[in-house]
Amino acid sequence: MATRSLEDRVTALEKIMEGLQNLPSELAAFRLEVNRRFDEQYAHMRLLHEQVISQIMILGEGGNPDEPPPRRRGRKR
């Protein structure tokens, strides 16, 4: 196995360090993008949830809030 010279190893490490120097800004940009997408998805889910609730109320499955809930029968023994 051939060993690399000290100069080659230092050059390789310098290249790695150059790439790593951009990492914090790249991670920050990635985080902003993920948060933006999450906010969009959350807003969409909330809208869909409200639509489902309104459809349930329209269909009458939501019950009348002025009436007490129906009594349930006990199990037969």
C-alpha cells in the first residue's frame, strides 16, 4: 500500500475543510425550507379539517348543540 506524502494529505484535508465551511449555511437554508414546507402542509391540513367538520355539520351527523346527546342502552347480560 502506497503512503501519501504529507503535502498530499494536507491538501486533501484542506479540500475537505473548504467543503465543510459551507455546511452551516447549507444546513440553515435546509432548515428554513423544511419549516416553510411544514407551515404550508399544516395550513392545508387545518383547512381540510375545517371542511370535514363543516360537512359533518351539514349532514347532521354533528348533532344539534342545543339538544342533549342521545342516551345509550346498556349491554345485555
